[in-house]
Amino acid sequence: MTVAGGILLTKDGKVVGAIGVSGGSGHQHQGVAEAGEAAF
């Protein structure tokens, strides 16, 4: 199950971490999580 604001971080095809964001709307959660993923 995928929820807004939850993103797995992968490197070389392996999961190495995750980002979980809460506290706003689902749209806000997803935007912040995607920004963090891009920085990774």
C-alpha cells in the first residue's frame, strides 16, 4: 500500500531508506517527500 508522503529511497536497485512526511494535506506530503527524494 502506498500513501501520500511515503517514498522508498533506492540505490543500485536496493532499498536504502525511506521518507515519510505528515502534518499537512496529502498533496503537501507528496510534494515535500518528492523534494527530499530529488535531493537524495
